[in-house]
Amino acid sequence: MGMGSPSGGGGGGGRRGGRRRGGHRGGAISEINVTPLVDVMLVLLIIFMVAAPMMTVGVPIDLPETQAKALNSETQPITISVKNDGTAFLQETPIPVEEIAAKLEAIATTGYNERIFVRGDSAAPYGVIADVMARIQGAGFKNIGLVTQEKKGP
């Protein structure tokens, strides 16, 4: 009955020690390898950092340059662009100047406090840009800004 018996301390002790080393009874390993997840997230971060500047909305125009610094923006404003031939665009859609006020009232999400940016080409007729801004103000919008580029040199 001593040491050689199968129900004794010798055989059972070895098996119990094996269980302690593995930490489980032969089930699935419950550890998650996070290295591939981190790799995928870093790749996605780089893709979005490269793609974000390419997602700007606008009509290609030559903006005038000023000494003013860039504005910080929390939300995407409504942009009205005036090309050098006098045609107006709401975001990227061509629009007659007479319909600007009605369209702005229809799409303004924050009412008359909506931020509206007017982008006028430096070669565009001043009268058209002034007419666009007068129509926006006449509709009741107060938060209007002219978009310019910062000068490159002194």
C-alpha cells in the first residue's frame, strides 16, 4: 500500500504538477495575440492620414493671397465658390446667383448661424462676389467669411 499504489501521492502528484504548469485542463487557449490587430490599426491610420487632405470639397479656383492666418474649424462649413468667369457653385454644384439664398435656407442645418465660406477667384469680377455676399446677408445669414490663401513669401 505504500509508494507504488496508483491512488497514492506519487502518481497523482506528477499529474497535478502538469496541470499547474499548463494553467488549464486541456481546453482552448484564452490568450489573444494583439500584434496583428495593432499592425492593421497602424496601417489604417496611415491610410486615413494620407487620404484626408485629398477629400477637400471645392471647385478649382485661384484664391487671392493675404497675411491672415488659417481658421480653426470644428464643423464643415457651406462653401460657395465663384470662378473667374463669374459662375457660382454651391459646394461643387453649379448654381445661378439668384437661387443661392433659397438653397442655403434649405440646406442650413444650424439655421441662420450656419458658417458660410465664399471662395472667390482672384480674377473673378468683384461685382459677382459682392452680389453673392449681399444675397447671403439678405437671406439672414450672419456668419459669412471670405476664403483666401496665406502668402508664401515676404
